[in-house]
Amino acid sequence: MSPGMTAISCTEFTALTTPHLSRLFRIGLRLTHQASESQDLVQETLTKAWINWDRFERTGSLGAWLSRILVNAFISRHRHQKVVD
């Protein structure tokens, strides 16, 4: 682990992120109009949040940070699909 990184256990991460799951799913559903796609976005969001946990500023809102990750993941997927189509 590099200097300045904050370690978090899986249990702590789960406890902090679980209250935000239904909101993340609803945002994903509004963006994709498909439950399975929304679930995929939520999973991708949690994976990215876990990997980048050291970038989360504890003074900010965890819900807002997670929402931003989800929206960015959606935009990235949408851009990739446009290029492929």
C-alpha cells in the first residue's frame, strides 16, 4: 500500500456502501431502463469504489461519490457502444 492510502476492510466497505445500494440501482435503472443493466452498473460502481477507496475524501458525501462513479461508468459504456455500433 502506498503512503497516504487508507485501508478499509471488506466488512467496513460493505457497511458503508450498503445503505446506498437502492439509490444507486434506481439511478442506474433511470439511465438504462433495464434492471439487469442497472445491476451491472451498481456492481461496476462498487468495484471501482473499492479499488479507488483512497481517493474518496472523507469530508464529502459517500452517496454522491458513488453516484458520480455510476454515472461515469454509464457514460463510458454508452460511448463505447456508440463507437462499436
